[in-house]
Amino acid sequence: MESLHQSDHETYRPIVLGRGGIDLLLVRTCDGFVLPTVEIPRFERVAANLTSALKIKYGCEAVCLFSPDKAGLPPPGNRCNYQVLELIRTTTECKPPAKWLTIDSLSEKEFVDPTDYAMALRSVITSTGQASDVQESFVRVGWFRELQDWAEEAIRPRGLHLTGKFSQLNASASFSLVRFDTTGPAVWFKAVGEPNLHEFPITLALAKCLPGHVPQVLGTRPEWKGWLALEAKGIDLSQSCDLGDWQTAADSLAKLQLESLHNVGVIIKAGARELTPLYLSAMTRPFFAVMNELMEQQGRTPPPILTRAELMMLCDLVDESLAVMEKLGLPSTLGHLDPNPGNIFVSQSGTTFLDWAEAYVGNPFLSFQYLLEHFGRTVSRDPEATQGILKAYAPHWCPLVSAETLKRALAFTPLVAAFTYAAVDGRWRDPVRTQNQRFASYLRSVTRHMHREANQLNAHIDIKYCRLSSASAGAHSVPLFAYVSGRSR
């Protein structure tokens, strides 16, 4: 039971600062002071769980600022989970043995673990602006109250006011995601840092060009790369197993893409990737060369190890598939490389798509394929259900492409989508990353998925002449995200 508990939870030592960095929350023991300790679920949102645990255990409503630098700390201090937070208000009176103490009144000898004292001092210096090399927006105390004041001003023209209730979901020195309750619909503040700085201009461009499909932006903070938006209406797809909801999302995705046709230049200028078949084909041989190395490093079977010959044949087939896509002349539209069901909200008034860091301009059917993959992984692999989603999406393209072109494009899309998903972000080029066993396992898994898609394609398609049998239209095989289920090695 103990080992299971440790695998499911992580222990944190929150450094909670009060009065602008003057006070520190501590727990008194018979041996001296220690930082508070809380346990939160592993692999879940740290900010959301940490602030909730602090509120329950210590009566502190706080916001996360940053994870302090642990460089130079001796073990075991360098392995502890520390997080710096700022007190916003107390919800209950602080009960013994927890108490607030002025940081200037403390010394190292009063702490059970000297590392706690060192980390607290380091955090105060960083969060109060005493460290001259700190540039990030959300490390300093006081930023959250500034955000609240600004959000109040931004929503006032709509007749709304903040109620004081909020939830912090994500937090770091340069990222932030906060939900604020108002006297009407809730609003969300999101800010982005490296490597997702492009999400800020893309979000603003889409809000202007495609206002019916993305959240309504109420205000921006360019210096934070942040924006405030109305909460999306409806239910997110991650909570729905209803085929009708997924059909609505597919229908809306097609409409969004068609409406984007006249704005692709603006969207590319804002920072979206331009994914042409030529751009993708330039990556095929380098990508499969790395995959050959990773396959040779696989220590055991199953799953199967693809041979060099199989990988080269797969590489040729991906190249040929991209050439077919180029020849089909599909329109380039806005697309999403990761249409996570949790970021798609379906309501009676329409569908809202969130989180556009993975926006691209190119083959529209890649996004549809990823939506199908999510449906198959989370809801159903029933071919009739898959065809139901296809019927909601495909007819929108009939005015632009012939029925035969549409069938061919949909047949080749699963293989092209799998390659694009694996290759486009370029992490496979980093030898340090590929030495990570978990990441190498993922790359091998997605390559095996491509191999299965290639076999499926070969069963129905003559690549040379691009003849399509009726059985291949909308073909759907093993999901791209199978590695999430633990099938990778």
C-alpha cells in the first residue's frame, strides 16, 4: 500500500509568502520550523491541486508563482518538490502548529532542514524583484492582484464584475491559466511563454477572422502575452460519448476550415505553421533514418522491431502519399495538429475551439483525422459510428473538390497524418531527447502505427495509378494515440 501511495502522489513543500513577501507560512515542530507539506496527485495539474490542498489543510487561498531554482543544493534537498506561492487571503484562521512569521526574524538554525530556509530566502529574493536577472512575468508577488484589477476593468463594459472566486489551473514563470467567476458568464485569463509565444498572435488573429468558432477576447496584455476571454458555452467533447456531439464538432470543424480560406495569409503571418506536402517530404528521409537507429536500440519484443528494409519502404510510401496529396490540389485551410476533445466545446449555439498553439495552414483533412483518432480512442471504434462522423464532415467539401478526389484524400490522410504528427515538431532531431527512453518508445510506437496505416493503404490503393477501391474510403485502423494506453516499448 505504501509503494502504491507513493506512485500515485507527490509531496510538495510550498513556500507561501504573505504581505508582499514579508511573511512566510511555517509549521512548528519540537525540533524547529519546517515548511508546510501537502500531497497532490501525480501527473495532474500542479497549480490546481496544490492551491486546493493548501486551502483545505491550512486555510490559505494562494496562487502559484514559480518553481524555485534548486541548482547547487545538496541531496536530498535537490530532489524535493518546492513551489513558491503568494497568499491572496485566508479562508480560516491559521491553526497551530502552522503560523505566519516575518522572514527577517528567522535564521537557519531555527529550521529542521536548512534547505527549507535556503529555498525560502532564494524565493523571496526572486519574487520581490531583488534578483536583477529575472525577466518572467509571473514570478513577482503582486501580479495576481494586478491581474484582478485589470480583468475587472476589461469586463465592466459588458456589465460584469468579478465575484472574487477564481481557480488557477496552470502556473509557471511565464505561463498562466486562471478562471474567474463573474456576475455573469465566467472569464478565462491565459498567458503564454516560450515555446508557445506564437499562440498569442494566432489567438488574436482567429478571434478577429473567425469569431464564431473561437472564444470571444475581451482584453489583452501584450507585455504578458496574455488575453482575457469569455468562457466557452456547452460541454467539452472529453465528457461526451454522444455520437451527435462528435458529429456536431466534425460539422463545425469543416465550416471553420472553409471560412478560413480567405484568411490563410493572415493566419500564417500570425505564426501558424505552413505545412505543404513539399515541406513535409523534406523530413521523411531524415526522420526514418533516426527511427532506424531507435528500432535497433529496442531491447525486447514484442512489440515488433521494424527492419531497415521495412522502414525504407515505409519512407518511400510516405513520400509517394505526400506526392499524391500534392497532385490532388486540396485547398489550404486552417487546421489544428492536436484537436484535444477537452478543447472542443459543443453547444446548441455552435462549437468553440480552444488552444491554438498547434495551428497550421495546409491539408484540412489532417485535423479531421486527429479528431477521428480521439473518437476511436475515447468513445468507440465502431465503423458505423466513424462513418457517421465522416458523413458530418465530408459533404462540406463537395463544392470545392470532386467526389473521387475527396475519396482519395481521405484514404491517404491516415498515413500522412500519422507522419505529420510525429515529425512536424522536430523533437526527433534532438539526440538528447531521443536518448530518453520514454520519448524513444513513443517514436517507435508512432512509427509502428504508420506501418499499420501503410499496410492498410496498400491493401486498397495502387499508389502508382492512385486507384481507390470502395472499401478504403474513410478507412480507420489502429489509433495514432495507442502509445497512451501503454502499448509502446
